[in-house]
Amino acid sequence: MIRSAHRYLRRQFYLYWPRMSRLARITAYFAGLDLLLLLLWSASLLIRHGGSPSLAGWAKFLAYVTAVLLAALALRWLRRKVMWRLRNRLIVTYVFIGVIPVILLLCIGTITAYLFAWQFATYVVTTDIRNEVATLGALNERLAVRIAEHVSQGASLNEAVTRETGSRFPHRELTVWLNGKSATVPASAPPAPPPPGKERETRAVAIDGNRLVLRVADSVPTTKGSDLVVVASVPFNARLLERFGAGLGQMSLSLFSTKPPDQKTQRSGIQIGTARQQKGTQFAIGDEQLNTDSEHAPDAPASLKAGTLPPAVNRFDREITGASLLQVLDWKSGSSHTALLAVVTRPSRLYDRLFRTVGQTANVIIAVLVVIVILFGVIELLAIIIGIRLTRTMTRSVAALYGATQHINRGEFDQRIEIKSQDQLAALEGSFNSMTASLQRLMQEQKEKQRLENELVIAQEVQAQLFPRQTAEIPELELHGICRPARTVSGDYYDFLPLAEAGKVALAAGDVSGKGISAALLMATIHSAVRAYVLEESEVPAQAVHRAGAPGTALAYANGGLSPAAVMTLLNRQLYHSTPMEKYATLFFSTYDTRSGALSYCNAGHLAPLVLGTDGEIRRLEVGGTVVGLFDGMHYEETQVSLSPGDIFVAYSDGITEPENDFGEFGEQRLIDLVRESRTLPLARISELVMSAVLDWIGGAEQPDDMTLVLARPR
């Protein structure tokens, strides 16, 4: 079992390890090393309690590294697999462009609204407190002026205070100071000391002993040369705090002190005290720890609480907690304390307080805001729908193009894409369809071309059978011929024909107008006609030769066979009536008698063959007539020349002498010089030298015409 599992794991390792990327190999290495360290650490637990701390540390470090590498591999896999499709990429793009900004805006709006509600809740309470203090200060300032007037008129301090206050301030405590004497209203109220410091006017939330009050103080000069100080106080209790909130929600005011902290109880953060806390309860803000048993406020309350949390209007009417710092004045010392004002409320109460002064317009504003939110939501929904539809059109076109390319890759060139839109992608699909149609047409043309090439190869093989495959076995005459086509098949013609009469052989060389397959077909026609005329030794009536206007009939029939002129006459008549008007051929036809060395010939418009004598004489065989097949009823002449042993007969086509380069044509003279210089060599070698010289003259250019060369040399 273990051996088979080992073989399986080793086989899987050798199968997948070479295919893994470098990052995957590094990740596997770190994961294996981390697993090894974990095993070692587990073994160390058996040796001592807690194991090896260093092994545990390295194992954790390698675990973190492996996790990072695995995350990188996951991202790479996500990019290669999930993000390979264009649709997925566009969806991710739309999410980042359209959805995420909306989510961020909603988050920012939510956070902003919460912060606004937080601040607005505390702003309402603190504003009411400041307004109450300001109102109390304004009343106190007027009261101080009136009491000062009474004192200036000679009234005693108590009389002046009683005359102005009476019972009009049931919840307000007054203390009037003049020359160190005080009077209080009501009389049972504890006298409040003058404001700390040298301020003439003071308006603040203050701590006086064990009481938290709203306190104002005003100083007014009198005619007696002393200042009259009036201090007004309103106890800051839960009932007053609830009036400030005006049904806003649950409120609490927590005090802090400035006594240095005890090191054993020092803490950080903000803690809100409750009414159940006793003296000595400590509060901390930052690194400054405060408590309620300071020397300046030994009996100050730890916290005030008022109000109740209103019920929720709907499921979205959640609790909102706001907090704000409020400065509290220590009336005896003049130092400043910090109080934390916390408000727990609901958005419905905040909006009710916000739009209270607007009246009926609040409903209109809320309705407008709701309409705007709905409108924005509809616009966002339409944007998402349009984006999805655009994505589908793009991905459909890309998927169609991808699928079509797979069909084309398999050779299915009839594949077409259905065009359903009128955009740039549709134009691309149309271009693809046009391209596939062109490819299909080109493939058909290629097949047709291949078929034609195969037929041309067959035609070349057939034409090669028409040329003499071996030289006629004539001991008295050495013969050689060669034809090099410019294309697959040639329009040039040459032939060696041993005649029925012993010791005679016919030599023919020709050039058909044009190139290619049409010229090759006409060449085959001439080949078959000449062989039919010569080899069958057809009898031609004398009157037929006379109608052709051929003198020397006795010469043409002296030996009982067709003369070269008669062959030209018959061939011209046949080609004229069986080929188009523009088709014709040049032809040189001759018969050679090995016993007498006489060469009878007729030249029908062909380049004049040459006879290079051993004495250096050059004879051109030009007697004959015009080309065959162009005009009807033409007259052809023939004549004889004698060939001596060693003379070289040279017949050639224009493909030998007319090729050009920068120095002009190859020319007849270069041909004559080559043959003359190598006249002692075998005729096959002479033909090879001539062909090589012509090809060197052309260089890298395309061969312009068929090249044919026929050589004969009497022995």
C-alpha cells in the first residue's frame, strides 16, 4: 500500500513538476519547508513542554510567505482563467467604473449623513444651552442696572433687590454683592461668590461646590464709587437638560476633573459616567485622568441623564449616538473643566427638528429629495442595463469571430458570421466574411491552379516524348538536339527522321508563335503532320504542286518522296485552315543524303541555320519562304548545299540569340564563336556549353523564351 502510494506520488511529481511555473515551484518549495518545520516542532513538543520557540517562529514566518505566494498564484489563475474571456473583463471594468464608485458614494454619503446627524444632535442641545445662558445673561444685565439705580438713589441693598425681584424668578437664584455685602433671592439660597478673576461679565455652565449650574455675572458701577455685582444661577439638573433636548432623545452630560491620575488606575479613552457612580469615580480623556473628588469640586455630580429614546418610525429609523465636548467653568478657581455631552436619538427626530421652522415646505423638500433619489436610481439602473447590453453585443461579436476562426483553422472556409448590428464590430464581422469568401475563392483557384499544373506536368511529359529520345543511328552523320522551355511546356520544335530510303535522314527545327500550352499544342500538331508527311511518304499529285506555284517539281519527286518545299506547302495549307488567324510557325525542314553529302532544305521564316565549314566559311541556309499557317497558297522554294566531313550544321531558335542584359543581346556572333572554339568536342558537350553561356548572359533574370539548339556534323 505504501509502495503503491509512493509510486503514484512520484509519477504525479514527474508529470506536473516540469509543467509548473517558477512561482508555483517556489510556492511548493516554501510550503514543503513549512510543513517540515511544523513536523519538527511537533516532534519537539514530545521532548519538552512548549516545543522549540525558534522552530515555531520560523514555521509561522514560512506560513505567512506561503500564504502570500498562494495569493499571488490565485491572482494569476484568476487573470488567466476567469479574466481570459472578454465578457468577464468588461464586467469587471463596469464594476470598477460604475458600481464601485456608486458604492463609495453611498458609503461616503452614509458616513457624512451619520456625522451630520451626530453633530446636529449635539448642536441642537448645545445651541439651546448657549441660548439659555445668553437669555439669562441679558435679563441679568438689565436687572443689575436697575438694582444699581436703586442703590444710587439711597436704597439699601436688600431693599433694592427685593424691589426688583420679588417673586418673578422662582427657578433663578440671585446673589447681589456690594462692598463685600451680599443679598440672595430666595433668601434660603446659598450665596454665590463673585465671578473668578477680573472679568466684569461672565456667562458659562459652571460648577459651584456640588452643584452644576447655568451662571451669569454682571458688574455695574454705582454713584457711591463701588461696583455692584449681580450673579444669577439656574440649577443644571435633569429637568433642565430634558428641556434643552425638546424630546430629541436620551441625553447625558458627564464631567471630568483635572486631578493627576493614580498610576494604578490610569487608563486611556473616554468613559461616560452615570448617575449611579459615587464620589471618587474616575474619568479619563487621553492621558489626562479626571475624577469627581477634586479639591475644587468635591461634591460635583458625576453625570446627568435626561430624556428617553423615541420609538422608531420605520425599519430604517436607527439609533444615532452623537457626542460633543462642553467647557464647564469652576466658579471658585476659574479653571476650565471638560464635560462630554452625549445624545442618543433617531433620524426622524432630527429631520423633524431640522424642518420644524420650514413648516409645510418640509414635506415638499422631502418629496423632492425622494424623487431625486429615485431618479438617480433609475438612471443608474438604466446605465447598468445599457452597459450589460453593450457588453453582450461586443462579447457576442468577439465570440462569433473566435468561433469562426476555429472553423477556418479546421479548413471550413464556407463558415460565415451572421451580422445582427450596424456598428464597427459588425463591420469587422463583414470584413471577416469577405476575407473567408476570398480565402475560399483563393483555395478554389489554388486547387484549379494545382490541377492545371498537374496537367502541364503531364503535357510536359507528353511533349518530352515528341522530341527524339535518341539520335538516329547513322554512322555517317552525328546528330544532337536540345530544347529548354521558358515555361513548363515549349513552343519550339525539332526532330530527326530517318527516311525509308537508305542513307537519308530528315532534320526539322521550328518555333511556334507565343508561349505556353497553346504554343505547345500547335507544336504537337506540326510534329504529327511532319511525321505523317515524311514517314508515310504520301503521294501528292503534280497538279497540286503546280497550283501551289512550286517550280522544280521534278526535283521534289525525283526520289519518289516529298521534297522539303512540298512538305511546307502541305503544312501551310493544313495550319491555315485548322488554326486561328494569329497562330503561325517558323519551320526549317531538310533532308540529308549521307552518300552524297547533299542537304536539301526549305526555310519557312525560321532563323537561318548555319553551316560552319572546316575552312572557316559560314553559310546561312535562308532559301524557302514565309512562315507557315499565316497565309494560304504560299510558294516555297528549296535548294541544296553540300556538307563535308567536319562541317557543323547549327539550327537554333531566337531564345538562343535574343536574350539581353546590360551589354545587349547574346547575338549570333557569340554563338558562332562558341561553336567554332569547341568544334572538336562532342555535339552534346557543345550544346551544354552554348546553353550555359546563354544562361550566364541572362544572369538571375527569368528566361525570356524557349531555347532550342540542333547540331549535326558529318563524319
